[in-house]
Amino acid sequence: MVFISVVIPTYNRQPILEKCLRAMEQQQFPDPTPVAGYEIIVVDDGSTDGTVAWLTAETAQFPHVRLVQQDHQGPAAARNLGVHRAQGDYIVFIDSDLVVLPDFLQCHAATLVEGQARLGQRVFTYGRVINTCNFDDPTSEPYKVTDFSQAYFATGNVAIAKHWLLQAGLFDTQFTLYGWEDLELGVRLKQLGLTLIKCPDAVGYHWHPPFSLAQVPKLIDQEIQRGRMGVLFYQKHPTWDVRLMIQMTWLHRVLWGVLTLGGQLNEKTLAPLLQWLIDRGKPQLALEVARIFLNWYNVQGVYAAYAEQQRG
């Protein structure tokens, strides 16, 4: 029997957090079940949108929720705090913009128990994440090819024994900007010999607003931040695998250089096409097109940060 602590860091996401928590409160378990019980630890990372006041006022509607607060320090520190406060022997990480199905925890727990019986204790499970911009009915979104992930350890939908996280050293809080803190922890978990077991029946629907041109500056900034954090990732683990992950190879530089015509296909030159797709109800396709220049910014950010690090 396992007791599960669901750790959810959040920052200024109150509307979608409400959907996330209501879905988590509706978990169902058949008889017999390996789940002895569960708690939901919401770690508020210094929100300024009224999240804490709202959740405090609605305590009765969320009996499994425990609210923990910290000053704004980023998701790595928030998840670490959640793990330290967790009462469960098993941790499930999800993001606060993820809406799950009623059998979500049951699927993770059953797959963990089966995996431990077959492979031993050094296992964890990774569920399926489906991206959607449908706020009213996020779980109606079908699975798409673009939802496929090869990540070894990503905190959008993962279940793992708490003691492995503690033994690996938890998340590195040096990752203060966007990206890589979960995959970097994944490298350390792999060094401990943990095996990933895919759990596609544990489905989470990752909501994000429909793509618009107004989002482009923020997305570009995130890619530049991801480049800087990628270099930190490589400093900690200077391997070819990490170079591939952070796109710091000649192949990526050539690939995205060619696809953007040396940067000529960018947020300005592609804006008319992106808006045309958005106007025709295809914001997701527009976002995929935008990833051409977004990846170029990421690669440029990686090499700029690496050059800066070499000079320093």
C-alpha cells in the first residue's frame, strides 16, 4: 500500500489551478487498490494574483490540499519545499496547469507496484501529457504527434519514491531561470540506476492559452533563458547526451540556421503567416511554425551563454 503526496508548485495561475485541484480531488480507486491515501501539497511561489487568499477561503472544497508558501524563488525551490513537507513515501509531481483524469493516481500507483515486482525498487513512472488550449474542456483534447516526449524525467507528470529524490539531492536551485531543472535531476537519478516505466494511462492535459503574436516576446525570452540554463546543465554534466539535449552541437546550429535562413525567418518576417493561421483557427499550427525561430533563439542563447562562461 502506498500513500501519495502530489506536489504542485504554482505562481499566478489561479484560474487553471482551480481546475487542476478539482480534478485531483475527484480521484477514484477500485477495490482492491495499492493506494492507501493521498495528499495534495500546493506550494505557492509568491503569487500576486490572489491565489493564496482564494485557496484559503475555499479550504472546505479541497480536503486533500495542504497549502505551503514561499517567497518567489522558482519551481526548483518550490518542489524541494513540497518534497520536504510531504508525508507520503511516494511523490507525484504535476504542474499547476495540468488537468488529470479520475484514475490518474491509481494508474501511477498500479504501474509502480507492478514495476517494483518485476524490476526491483529502482523504478519510477512517467505519465502522458497532452497539450491543449481548451480551457473549458481540457480533457477533450486528443493525443497528437507533437505531444510525444522522450524525456527521462520531467515534472509535468511523474511518480517516484521520495527517498530516491532525497538520495539524488533534490532539484538544484541554481536553475533560477526557465528550463532544465527537472531533466538535470533526471541525470542524477539515472546515475543511481533508476529505470523509467512509461505509464500512458496516467493522462494529464497541459493547458496553455491559445497562441497569439502577443506571446512571442515572452516565448523568445524563455528560449534565451533556457539557453543560459542549458549551459549550467552542461557545466554540471559535460557529456555528449547533455549537449544534444540543450542543442549545443554543430548539427543544431546548422539545422536551425538553415531553417531560418540564417535568422531571416524570424518573429517579424513570419508574423503575417502566423496571424493568418491564427485567424483561421489554427493557433497550435502557428505555434509549431513559430518554433522554427524560437529554436534558433535557443541555440543562439546557448552559444552566447557558453562563450560568456568561457570568458569568465
